[in-house]
Amino acid sequence: MSYDAPRHQQQDLLRACGTLLILAAPVRPPKPSPGQPGVVSEYLQAHDDVFVAVSEQGWVRAFHGHVDLGTGIQTALSQIVADELDVSMARVQMVLGHTDAVPNQGPTIASASIQIHAVPLRKAAAQARQLLLAQAAQRWTLPADQLRVDDGTVIAPDGRSLTYWQLLEGQELRAYLDKETPTKPAEQLRIVGTAQARVDIPGKVAGQWVYVHDVRVPGMLHGRVVRPPYTGRDSGDFIGCSLESVDEESIRHIADDVRVVVIGDFIGVVAAREEHAMRAARELKVRWKAIPPLEDMNNLEQLIRRQPMTERLLVDKGPDFDALPPEGKRLKRTYVWPFQLHASIGPSCAVAHYQPGHSRIWSGTQNPHMLRVHLSQLLGEDEADLEIIRHEAAGCYGRNCADDVCADALLLSQAVGAPVRVQLTREQEHGWEPKGAAQLMDVVGSMDVEGQLRHYEFVTHYPSNDAPNLALLLTGRESAAPRQLEMGDRTAVPPYSYPKQRIVCQDMPAIVRASWLRGVSAMPNSFAHDCFLDELAVEAGVDPLSYRLRYLDQDVRAQELLQAVADKGQWQIGHRGSRGQPDAQGYLYGRGLAYARYIHSKFPGFGAAWSAWLLDLRVHQDTGVIEVQQIYVGQDTGQMVNPAGVRHQIHGNVIQSLSRSLYEQVRFDAQGVVSAEWGAYPIIDFPRIPPIEVILMDRQSEPPMGSGESASVPCASAIANALFDATGRRFRQVPFTPDVVRAALAATPQTV
């Protein structure tokens, strides 16, 4: 079966043989308001969704609303379904993210695919097994609890057997998901908890995997877009109305079939041959109005402080600094995080075939159902008339241009009446992708004369607007007025037990186009939390490990994880690094600890996996170059569906977060983004990746936690704390580039 088939074709195929379907409860959303097609149903669907299908032909299909971004959830979800159904993994086919086939479970974010959104799938598989056992028990007039199952074969105590497939012959069984269905206890699981090879890797290694960039459909044309000069900006009254003229005659010499499509500030070209479309996009003469200059982006701290903001109080336990005894200490610190790219290795691509009543889009989106809503708004058509067929694309772990390019392709397809493939350039991807938001964290904290924590006041500033689909803005179909998104509160509350706390999130409109990036706001917030705690430990004259363990007293699992990492790395109580005194070769050496638990979703949110880092590095005093020599990273994931997959996830988190902490920051000029190619936006390369020792806690009897982002969160603070140990200087702004390190070493030593 092709998963490119529309939903009704899939259902016809399912009904062509004996099947058992476990369905989501029916949802009938209200009709959308006039002029708002699809908006009210952003997280709803008006038909019965299938979670699990079992066929007399011997296969099992499972349907999940999230997508695999390279994290391996296709494998892990297959393990869950196979284990609950008592079949081999080879029988399970996962269908992910296809809007006409899968439940709408929202965007693939926040490490929630296994922790939260796999729960109904697990229960559906357990319910399917339960119903099939009931069928066998009825035939044999035996109690169901006397039967066992081996790879889909139900076996009675006397040896009689029937397969699931035999039980389903000629039947069409339908049941809505029973949320009370019990699932297997940990001790009965055979596949969950075991290391399984990724089901997608063989096809990828053999070059047979179909990425969205590989999609070809009959009659397909090639499109390219010409973006406005206000690169990476998406708010202001000039958005969507800055185009003066387009000279279509300027590209007539390229080919007779080149078409130009102009809607507001949206410009696209279409041709039968890709090289003609590429050339036309380069040579098309376009005139733009003068663009208001962007604010000076060089001083991020001052820039963010100048923006309008709305205070959101998260925690108020009444800090009273006036009550601090004179012998106590009070520290006030500011931490700064830059704008960063998702830096997808492959620029975004999509194929769209517009047809009235049923348009199809082949997409690398992270959010298929949300994308469908936005495209329905773009066309002014019902979202039920749009089918998103999801394929893997280049990695993003957040919002890159994958959704924008789908809208580009759909508009061009509508204009020319044929399927259109659109491929962005590297410059367009870097310039226009929604950036990981810059962030500013102000911290004031205190301790008494004995070094006991007293007060903690934390204010985080997060300028983001969730980046509306670019075509909606460029065509003028959505307002480009400033808007803000409340996503700065992830891990805003410190993990350490300060008796009095005041935690504030300053919600802010975006300065430039910005959305979520891995460890959404939590990585910067934790950078501030853990660096500040490290400073307090030094002020108190207490070993950093001992100090952390003391104030993680409300979380035994955190203490045990941090201790396990310290033991693996042979942490020595009282050990000091170079602290500014180089060796004969000019190197400074340091070790840094950091701990965090990623708290995701809107405050108060949910806790994902626990993570702790111990990092060794050296810095050359003349060049300022940091060499990370060894990393010990521990994680408590609760139940690990696929321990090998968890290790893969941790390695990916470590590599990406090292790159973000050491190298990555977006540069701007008066027009917008100027970090348009790899020379202007360096990322970590393979020779600079150090040995990574992973420590996994054995918690298989505990609920599974999200593993997609947690190991990123402590990275920057672990490096900063190790840099202090090496240099005697505190680093409070990411990234820690050689220039930044040299400047710190040349400055007057800080009082700590």
C-alpha cells in the first residue's frame, strides 16, 4: 500500500479484508466562522481516526500524529505496539504525520512523542490484543486469562492455537479507544526496554529512503521564489506591501515556458526545467520600496531591554532582600543568549499539487495538522480539502522553512495548474527560517553567612512570535502586526531549593522572525540557573558537586543521577582547575558540572528526562580556542523504550548543543539577517567532537520521559562552569568564541 493514497483509499483497502480497528473517539468540531476556514479545528478532526489496525492478511498498522525528525520514534513506537500486541516488530508498519490517515496529536515538539502522545497508541494496541483474546476465548469457551500469545498466535492451555489473522477472517471489528485499558507492567515487556536497530537506517544506508527532496510526481514543474530584501523580518507595516515592480521581460530569454507569479510581496517563478527556474529567480528584475532599518542588533542585552514586554508572574514566594543579614551575600547577574539557526544541512523543499476540493502537499513539516490549517487560511478553503503527506527532510528540531516552502509550492501550483516542486537556496533557508529566539535572563540571589541559599529572583525575556507562515504575511492574507508567544517559561523555575523565589517571564513580540528551537527557552534559562548556582558555591567555599546535591534535596532522582555522573568522571571533592594559571604550553584546564531537568509545555508544564553533565576542557591563553576533551553525560529517562535510541538521542543533543554554545550566533545588518552561508555561520565539525561517555539510569519500572531535548539543556552551563575553573573568569553570554575568551582573559580579573 502507498501511504501517498488519500484517506478514503486507505479505508477502502482496510475494509477489503477482515480487520480490527481501534479508533479515536469521534470528534465533531463546530463549523468555522465565516472568513476563518479551519481555525477552530486546529487540534480537532471531524472523522474517526485509527490508532491501530490489525488485518487477516497478517499485518499490523499503527497511526501516530507525530513525525520522526531523525529521533527514531518510528522504531520506538513500533516496539510499543509490538509489545502490547504480542507480535514481532517486523509485522508492525508505522504511519506518521499523514494528515488524512493519522490522529491529530499536535506538533512534534517538547519531547512529548513517547512521554505523552504514545500513551493512546499503547492503550489501543493493548485493547486490540484484549479484543482478539476475547474472540479466541469465545470460540474455545475458555477464560481469556488462560490464553497466551506468541507473535500473533493465541495458544490455549491444551495446545490449541489460532492466529490473530485467522480470528479476523471475514470480520470487520471496530472499537473506540478505551482510555481505561490496562497496559502491560514493566516486568512483562519483551521488546520495550531492549536495544533495537532503527527501522529506517537500512533504507537510508542503501540510498533507498525517500526524503521530501526526492519526491517526484507526474507532470511536475519546478519553482523558485524571490524573497523581499527585509530578510528574516516578519512584523511591521512594510511587510507584504514593499514591492514596486517586476519586469517579467527580463527573463523571457531563458525559456518560453517560464511563468512569474506575484501576490503582494510574494514572487515565484515556475518552469519545466529546474535550471531554468533557478536562473529565472536569479535574473528576474525586481524593484522594492525603501525598507525601514532594523534596530541595532549588536548589543543584544540593550536591544531586548528596549522592547515592549508583558510581565507574567510564574512563582511568587515573597523574596525580601531587605531581611538579608549584613553578613550574607547578594549576587546580581545577567545572562545573554543569541539568536541561533536551526542550520538544517539541506535547505527546505516541498511538492504541491493544487486541485479544487483535494490538494496534496508532500512536506518535511514538523507540524502536519497545524500546517494544514495555515494552508487552508492561505487558500481560503476548508482544511479537509488539503492532504499533507509527510516525508523526512533535513533535521531541524524546531521551526525551519519546511512549512513556508509548502505554502510557496501550493501558491505556485494553484497559479500554473500543475504540481510544482520548490527548493529553497541556502541563503533563503538561513535568512528566512524562524530563528531560535535570543533571550535575556536577570538573576538576583542571596545566601546567609553560612552559605545557605536564601532568595532567588529570576526574570527571563523571550522575544518570539511563533513565526506565522511566510506566504500568509507576504501575500497580505495575515496581518504582520507585532505578536508574541508565551514560550519563555520552559524550565524557568530553578531545580535548586531556594526557600524564597520570585520567577517572572517577560513575554515579548519578536524582534526578528523567531520560533522554537531544541530545548525551547529552557537551555538559556538553565544556563542562567546553573551558572548562578556555581557562583554561589564558590562564594560559599563549598565544592560545586556537594553544593548541588545539598540543594537538590527535593529530588532524589536528580541527586542520584548527578552523583552517578560525578562517579563516572571521578570527580574529586575540592579539586581546582588552572584558575588562570597556564601550564608551560600556555594551556588552562578546567572541569564543569551542570544539572537540569527539561520542563516543557506551557507553565507549569511537564518534566521530561533528567540530565547531568561533567565536562573537561582546556583553553589556550593566547588563542582563546576551547578544546572540549571529555564529556560525561547522564540521563534518567524513566522507562527507555529503546536504550540504543536514547543513546543516539543523547549524542545528537550533545553535538548540537556544543555547536550552539561554542560557535553559533546569527548576525544582522539594517536590512535583516546577514549570516546567509556557512562561512558566516560556522557549526561544529567532526574533529572537534570529544569523546562522549553516556550514563543511563536503570528506571525501567518508571513511566517513560521525553528524551528528545533534555541532554541539550545543561550544556552551556557545564562549559561556562568549566571555563571558570580553567580561567578564573565567568562567562555569561553564549557563544564562547575565541574572541570572547581572549577578551575575558585580557580584562581585569573578576571578583568572585
